[in-house]
Amino acid sequence: MLKFYFAPGTCALASRITLEEAGARYEPVRVDFAATQQRSQEYLKVNPKGRVPALVTDRGILTETPAILAYIAQTYPLANLAPLDDAFAFAQMQSFNSYLCSTVHVAHAHRMRGYRWADDPAAIKAMQQKVPQSVGECFGLIENEMFKGPWVMGENFTVCDPYLFTLTRWLKADGVDSARFAKVHAHMLLMADRPAVQRALADEPC
Amino acid sequence: MLKFYFAPGTCALASRITLEEAGARYEPVRVDFAATQQRSQEYLKVNPKGRVPALVTDRGILTETPAILAYIAQTYPLANLAPLDDAFAFAQMQSFNSYLCSTVHVAHAHRMRGYRWADDPAAIKAMQQKVPQSVGECFGLIENEMFKGPWVMGENFTVCDPYLFTLTRWLKADGVDSARFAKVHAHMLLMADRPAVQRALADEPC
């Protein structure tokens, strides 16, 4: 059975929703960030990066959200979570997820994890101040250029949807009003209605 | 025929090497960053993010390096650039590429693109100062935990190799001595010997 390392309030939620959508059997294992368990010697053997998510399979351990999402889609094909037989559509899906991980999540991370990129407390504060603008610009691009509707990729639900939903949930704390983005906001509500999403949210703070 | 938008000195090199390795027919189109052509109305129609690379196919335009790399591997299967029939191995490849785009490239970007995440010039300077440490730590992880050798994924060359090579080439300017990472350094020399790499480097500054 799969084992899934996660922490509440992190991007691991995207993979957890996807596991639920796939109907996968898995054991969720909570990593205690308050106790910095992610930096413990024990957890670093699971993921040397000291991050979540990590998915333990019978072949080995996978990390990085876009890789895990595509893997779940490929190994649970009956769940129809990705256009597996269309390389171009699959690449569009991957492109969206790559934008979320390399640009949107990164913009967001400057609010709480600025120490990754500067030591000076004043610089870390300056990063925090720009988060509403940088995250807002990312969601403007998603709203106006990328989102097809009703799901990210159009008529078909894909692994992009749990990932976007996860980052949309961070907007309020990032100082961005999700109501500015009508399509993204409607998507968040649509997602919240899905039983798989509700199961995955059971361990989340709110 | 494919059209490939790139700029010298950017991560577009990874996709260009991969196109060459695949034996793809493509038209390279240089985007003039010195003239900020990437922000021109004309180019924003190609890629609303104002970035490179962008790959124009007969189905539409693809952006984001990990998505383009997997797409080339899938559409040129005879080139053997990815483990296409092994979902776990494919996910490991994607995981590596995702780490490069969301963590390694991002750490590097704080040297020249700090304005994305803060407005204060002192903060931007503080970001620049941390780049040797943050990029060095990323390459330490790659060297010690991820790189299998002689290629990133082991015995088989994959699309991870052009991508790692591209980021390794930035180490010197990032203030990191690649000789600290023996396996990564040897990989850089191995890559430089490949004819496809040499063709792709024709438009690079050095």
C-alpha cells in the first residue's frame, strides 16, 4: 500500500486530493512541522530535501508535486485524471502544474519562507510586502490566459484542479481577494463540493 | 515544423539541446532580451508570461521547461530520451526536473531577478548575497542524493541531462565552484562532448 507523507497547510494537499480522486489505498502520515520533524534524521531518509509531500511506493519514494500528480494519473488510468493518450494535452497539463510549482508557489513562499533566499530580516520583510502583488499577478495570468473552465483544462477534470485549488486556498492569507478572479473563485467552490476533496480536507486547519 | 523561441543564457538551452538530441526539425527564433522583446505585445501573444522557452507546435504553444522536455521525449520516442513505458521511472525523471525548475532555477534567479520578489534595492542586494549558499546547497543535494551517474538517471541518457547541464553552466556566475561537485562536474564535461549539445550551444554567449 502507498504511504503518503504530508503536513496540513502545505501543497501536499494537492497530491492527497488526487489520491482520493483516484480511489487509491494509502496510509497518510502526518509530518509535524511545528516540531520541525521535516528536518529530523528519520524524515530526511524519506526525503533529503526536508519537505512534503513524499509518496512511498513499492518501487521507491517520489517527491515534487507535479511528478506525483502525473504518476497518480498514470497508475490509476481508470480515474481519468489526465489526457494520457494525447502528448500535447498531457504537456499542457504539465505546463500548468509546472507554472504552479515554479512561479505561483514560489511567489507565495516569500511570505513565510523568505529565509531561503536572504538572511537580512529587513529583506525578508520586503519580500513579504510584495507577496500580494506577485501572487495576485500570477492569479491574474491564470484567470485571463490559462484557465479554460469549468475545470483548469476545460471540460475534463485533471490533476491540475487539485493543485490550483490548493494554491487558491492560500490567497486570503497572502493578502489577495480570490473574488477578483471570477473563474478561479468559482472553481474553488466547485472543488469544495467534491467528496474526494472533503475527505482530503479532513486534516487541514480550515 | 516546430518553432522554438529562446534567448541565449536562459534555461531555454535545456529544451534546445533536447530538440537536437531528438533529431527534431525546428526553427529557432531568438528573443532579444536586451531590447526586452519578451515583454513586447507581439511576444506576449506567444507566451503571456513574457518568458522563454516557448515551443510552437501544430496543436498550439507549449511553455515551461519540464513540460516541453517530457513532450519532446514522448513525441520522439525513437530518441529514447525518457523511460516512457515505466510510470515510476518517468516520475523520478519528472521529480528531478521539477526540483530544477522550482528550487534550483529559483535559487539562481535571486541573483538577477530579485525584483520579482521585492522592491527595496537593499533587499535585492541581500538576495544576491545568498545565492552562492542557496545554489550551492541545491547542487550538494543533487550530487549526494539524486545524481546516479554517469547520467542523472543512471545508465540511460534522459531529458534530465540537458536540464542539469544548463543549470550547471550557471554555477560560476552564481559564485559556486562546480569542482566541489565531482559527479556533476564530470557530467558537465560529458555533456559538452555530445554533438547535439555543441549544435545547441552555437547561439550561447560562451
